[in-house]
Amino acid sequence: MLPWLAFAACSLIWGSTWLAHKWALVDFTPLGLAAVRFLAAGVICIVIARLRSERFVERRHLPSLLLSGVIMAGVANVVTAWTLLYIPSGVGAVLQAPIPIWMALMTLRSEPLPAAGWVAVLLGFLGVAIVSRPDAGGGIDPVPALICAAMPVAWCWASLHQVRHVRSGGLYANAGVQMLASGVLGVSLAGSVGEFTHSGEVGERAWLAALYLVIGGSVIAFASYQYLARVWHPARAGSFAYVNPVIAVLLGWALGAEALTPTLIAGMAVILSAVAVLQWRGRRAAQGAS
């Protein structure tokens, strides 16, 4: 059950962090939010790692760990947060839904996709195309949208790089080192340009959203994904991204006054079908291997 709990944490928590980002970015800048979020989350993860007596990464694996962490927790997160200043949170989640597709395509050489896998790939892209239609609701600025859609490529590369090159360290220890490094880098960059906040003041809702991003989006969900990437095939582990848009769109509609239309609902149904196919294939493959 532990992999499924980790999958649920990634899906539910990261799905809700899209709206949390929107609320936090009312007062924080993207770089300032990342600095606060990952510095705090990194310290918490290091403390948890010490309490659990986890081993820290070996020196020979440290460069790969830091590189993947800065890309995933730093670059991809900051750039995605910047795009949310211009596009709805639900749309942003949909544009990044093809994470499992990029995972599958990047591992084709070692893990060729069967017919069911290609069906999941096609369904995933079809669902994203449907939800991204202009009549799906929510005005879309094309430049931030394209940048948002490109970020999963960097995330997937960094995730695979870590899986292949980091062979030491505990879950919280590794996550803590990565987020702490990203937080320190964010503080340095934000401090040098003086852009932690938009106006110098941070409201209560923005602080609560930032706290949720620290505890839920960073400490719990990030460590859950680290574990999931170890025990599941990368394409299957990344399939949480198919559930994220559904949660993000529904929360954006219910709490963020974002549009919810029949086209959007149809696209989400296709996306759910894609994750069902991918998970079914992953289960069949696991049963065959055993």
C-alpha cells in the first residue's frame, strides 16, 4: 500500500498546490516564494532525516543530487510559478499533465512502450488538447502557456538523472539537501535583486498558502515522489500528473472563480482514462515480472 499512498500524496497535494501558488503569488514574487518555501522545507527535511537516522548522500553522488534538485525544486518551480501570474491555475496544471508521456518517451531505449502504453500517451495528449481549447474557459496568454508546457521536459530529465546517478542517501536526507540548496540559491538571487514580495507586505492568506506549500507541497509530496520514483517505473511514477489537472481545475473553479465548462469536463475524462490505461499496464507488467 505504501507506493499507492505516495501516489495519492503526489496527486492530491500537488493538485491543490496550483491554487495555493495563485494565492501565495498575490504577495510573493515567484523567486521570493521559492526561496521561502524551499529554505523552510529543506530545514524540516534535514531535521526529519536526522531523527530517522538516515544516511546522507555520498560525496560522489552529491553533484548529481544537487543538479537534479536545483532543476526540479528550483528552476522548474520558479518558472512555472512565474507563468501562473498570467494563466489560470487549472490551465497550468493541464499544460504540465504530459509528465508521464515525457517520462515514457525519455526511457524508450531501455523500456520500449507496448501498445497499451502508446494508447495512454495518445489519450494523455488528446486530453491536454481538449482542455487547452479556447472554449474550455480561462484566457490563455500563449507565451507563458508555452513556457509552462515546456517545464515538464526539464523536470523529467532531472528526475531520471537522479534515479540513474544517485545511489545513496535517505529519502528525507536527499530531499532536504536538494531543497535547502535551492532555497539558499533562491534567497541569494532574490536578495540581490530585492524581489521577495511585490509590495513589501504579505497578507495572511499568502502566508497560509506558503505554509501549505512548505509542509504539503514540499515535505510530504516531494519525499513521496522521491520514494515513488524508486519503486515504480518512471512513466508510472509520473502518472500522478494526469490526476493533478483534475484536482487543480476543480479547486480553481470552486475556490478561485476559474471557468468550468463542458469542454473542460470532457478533457478531464480523457485524462482520467489515460491514467487508468497507464496504471493498468503497469500493474500487468508488475504481475508478469513476479
